[in-house]
Amino acid sequence: MKIIISIFAVTALLISGCTSTSQIKISNIDDEPIFHENDEQFADVYKILDGTWKGEFLIYKDTNLVDKKSVDLENLTIKNIESPSLTLINSIDVTQVYSSETPYFQRVTITDVYKIGKEVVSTGVNKIQDGEGWCVVQKPDEMVIHGGVSKGESTIIWSRDEKTPLKVEYFQETVGEKYYEIIGWGYYKGDDTDLTPKLWFYSKYEKQ
């Protein structure tokens, strides 16, 4: 997998909503972007995700925040989740269904079932637009946009950096034939971004 975009360098594009006057908005999940030659190198980059995946999305709270500079927040492993200072605070049963319509445009439907019985269905796309990778998901209460960057042959880093309100997220997704694993963290309103993240995320979805 190869996706080129600087981590956390998406803010300007999100403000403008598009990359050029002729291109569709990044937030548009109904239409496929206008194809350009620099997209061709990323053909079928999302195809490995096609199909149905199920698993638990786990949310942890860190009770021992330290100076962010003392921790590697970009090269994540299961050890980050196994830290004794993390406490599991929520889990969500998730079903994700991916379907590639072209080599550069993939639709996804996400069904989240919370422990209280609440079910939330979201729709979105993974797409290549002007040589950059994007994951755009329309939830019932907000649209979430992450920029993508590759890390090796089977891992994508999805991230966003929004200031008002504060929403800084980093998800490391590694995809295999039968499973894909997500390790991530997030800062939200009221959090101190000079310290390590208060919230951490983990899931290992199984292909159906």
C-alpha cells in the first residue's frame, strides 16, 4: 500500500473543502473524485479491505499522563494498549462492510452497537483524490475526515488535527487476509496536548 500525504497536514484542505476549483469537495461521499494521472500509482490501494469485518472497538482511559515528548506516539504496538495505567471504559461491537467501486474509490458502511443496545449506522468512503488518501465518514451527528499515509506494505495511518473543537486523532491500521488491527489515540476538548493522550483505542476485526 502506498498513500502519500503528510500526517496532520490536512487542515488547510479541510478549511477550503476542496483541492481545486474543478475538483469535488473532500467531504463529498456521493461522487467519485475527478481522476488525475498522479492517482494511477495508488490503484487498488484499498482493495484488501473489501468484504465484511466484525469485532470489538475498545476504548481505554489513561490515568497516568506524562510529557508527550517522552513517548513514541507514531510507532504503536500492542504494548501501548497493555500499559497498566490504561483502564477499559467502553467497548463497541462493530461491523464494517467495504466495497470498491473503482481502483480509487471504496464505499464503507459501519454499524456500531453499543452495550446499552444503541445501534448507529454510518456511511463513508476511502478515496484517492489528487494523489492523496482520504477516509470520509458521515456519522449521524458529524462528518469525520482523516488523511492517510502509508507505513510499509499493509499499514495505513489515518489522522486528523482539528483545533475548534479540539479533535486530534491517530489510528494505525494494519490489514491482513483474515484480520485487521487498529491501535490509536485521541485528544479532545479540554485535553492537554503537551501530555500523552488521555484516550486510547484498540480493535482486531475478523474477516467474515
